[in-house]
Amino acid sequence: MNVKRFVGKNAREAMAQARAACGEDAVVLSNRPVPGGVEILAMAGTDVPALAAPARGAAPKAAPARRDDAAPMSTVSFQEFVRERQRQEALAAQAPARPAAAPARAAAAPAAAAAPRRAPTEPARFARQALADAIAEQAEPSLLDAPASTSASVVRTFEAVAEREASEQLMAELRTLRSSITQQLSGLAWFDNVRRSPAQTRLLRLLLGNGFSPVLTRRLVQRLPDDVADTQAEAWMLSMLSHNLRCAGDDAIQQRGGVFALVGPTGVGKTTTTAKIAANFALKHGAGTVGLITVDTYRMAASDQLRAFGRILNIPVHTARDSASLADLLDLFAGKKLVLIDTVGVGQRDRRLPELFAALPAGRIQRLLVLNAASQGETLDEVAQAYSNGPGTRCVISKLDEAARCGAVVDVALRHQLVIEGLANGQRVPEDWHAARPQLLAQKALMKPAASYVPDDAELGLLLTAPPAAATAGSTRRA
């Protein structure tokens, strides 16, 4: 066997060298990329019959008839064929001489030798197929050309990667389970200590019964000093809430004015609150210092309601139908001390909410969030997250007269660090508007709840033994 090595810049150039040296029937044994080009091992087609010749002293076996419709042998198949022939020759050369064959087999040997052999024609076909494969592959190594050890290594690599991913997933699940169990045990230990303190247990029932969230309830009760008597626990909690509630005070809108857009979901009382603030400011500073703008063009007769209030207060009301007209009206009211903008009611989950904020230039307009005290705590929390502009956002608590309990709105104001401008507890303008007082809000939030909403010991355990991993920050900022 005379195997030659050819190196070219690409597969086409290497194949041209092989054909020039070994003839058109050149047989390609392998091809692989090497630094600077492609390497091809090839041999002449006339050398293949010598490889396929039977071993010395052994009777040649008649080759099985080849089906015409069989697929042509590829380069890899031919390599395996050559290796097998070499292995058989080596075994035949090392084996001792065998006894003479039986007369029948000896007689059949000349006939088998005289049979026509198609081996010389097969290498040419193999060579043509190898050339086509090499040109198609453009010297890119194929997984089929890789040795068996490489294939096994690839399989082992994939198995290792899959095993590592499964291990990482299992460890993540174990960490989650460990964290959950740790929280449960911590909550159980904490609640077991609380049950031994009548004062803490009473505060838990009072806060949860009034609509406070379990997160804030637990934070507040944890701060109860050990030296506080049972009869003084509620007074201590009243002082705690009053100290942490942020009310406008001397910095209220009624004192300094400004440009504010009243925002919030539909039905929270934005239009009525706008009229109340404008009326109180006009009584103190004069009607000429107030400007009213409405952008609520969705609701039927929404602007008419504000215009009716404006006529009573002797304050003209202007309608802005787009951001450009709103900017013009703001320029027109540049000399006003207080400008109030009544916006359209958009739910906290409405997709139009970004459009509303985009129409209110942040540099010129401040948000005044209107919170309905009669809403659920979860709803108020979503509204604060959607409409709040971060800690320090100003808000108004409306419909206090309709709320059976006020703990939820106080809870949201504490956790989101909202600045409370005022309280509205009716429809009368301007009588039902009051300045925000922390003591008053704390008293309303700690009123005796209805008996059906006061949890017992078992319900307290369910509510408080599994607290969230990360409580809302800032809920007791100044405690």
C-alpha cells in the first residue's frame, strides 16, 4: 500500500494534487484541517486490489453479489474496509500453515479464482464518492470522520453537562426548601413568644382586624418595649403610628400653592377633591390666585361638573384636549399661585396609564394621588405602586365617611412613605375638607373592629408564621 499525503490551501487544491499524483481513480482515505490548509491522505486506485487480495495459502472466498441499488460506499466505510483487510492479512501471516483443504474445496478453489472479480471497479466508484464528499464538506471535520474514542468523549461530555444541570436544579430546589423551612420555624418561634405576651397578642388582633397588612403588623408589634404595661399597649401603638405618619403641615398645598395634577382610578373622588382644595385656597388667598384645568374628556359631563363648581367659586375652568393645549394653559396660568388639573380616571392596571403620565410634564406638574379609604388594602397597594412617584409623593385620603376601617390606607401611606395633604369625608364643598393630622388618622386606624374580623389565636398563627422573605422597607422609618 502506497499512501501519500497532500496539503493544500483548501479541499479543492488538495484534491487536485491527489488526482495529479495518483490518477483519476485516486482513493481518499481521510481529510482534515491542518494549520495553513487541508490535509488529504490518498492512494492510487490500482493499489486497492492488493489490499483486497486473499491471504497467502488461503482459499479466496467468493464475494457476495452486490446489489445494484445499494448506496455507494462512503470514505468512512472504505476506511473500515481497508482496516479490516489489513487485520485479516496480519492474522493470516502469523497463523501456522493449515492442512491441505479437502478435495472438494481444492476443486472449488480454481473455479472461485476463475470467477470474475469486480474489486477493481469498486475503488474508482469509492474514489469518486470520496471526492464528492470532500468537495461538499469543504474541509470541515465531520462527526462521522471522528474516531470512535472522540464520539464516546462527546457523549460523555453531554452526559456530564446534563448531570451538572440536574444537580444545579436540585440544589436550587433544596435552597428554596431550606429557606421556606427556616422562615416557618422562625415564624413559629416568634409567634410562640408573642402568645406569651397578652399586650402583643391584643395589638396583633387590633391591627389585623383594622386592615393592616401582616408585614407591617409584625414590624410594629416587634417594637413594643417589654416594660410597657398591658393597659398602655394601645396608647403606645397610637403614639407609634402618629410619629411615623407623614403629613404636610406647614408645607401643605393650602400654604404654598403650586401646580398639581390629581391622579387615581375612576371613582375615588378626584373632581370633588379638586373643587374642595380650590375652594379652601380661594377663601384664603382669593379666587384670582386659582386656575382650574380639566383633561377628563372621556367621561360624559365630567368637565361640566367641575365647571359647575367653578361658577360657584367664581373660578373659570379650561379644558385641555391634548398635551400641547395643556402646555399652553400652563403658560397662561403662570401667574396663578395654585393650578389644579383634574385628570381622567384610569385604573391601576390600565394600559393607558403611561400615556397619562407622558401627557403630564414631570418638570412642571406634581402628582397628587387620591386614595379611597374604603378600598381593600391590596387595591390601595397596587394604586400606590402604579401612581406613586417614589417616597415623598403627596396624596389625599378621600371617602373616610364610607370606610368601615381605615387601617389599610394608613398602612399603605406608611409603607410607601406618602405625604398626606388632607382628608375628605363627604361631598360638601368646601365643608368636608380637613387638614391631615397624624393623631386623628391613627385614632381612626385603631378603632375597635367588628367582631367577625378579629382573628383568634389559630388564625393569627396562619397569618403570621410565614412572613415574606423581604418585608417592605421604610415602613417604620422613623420609629
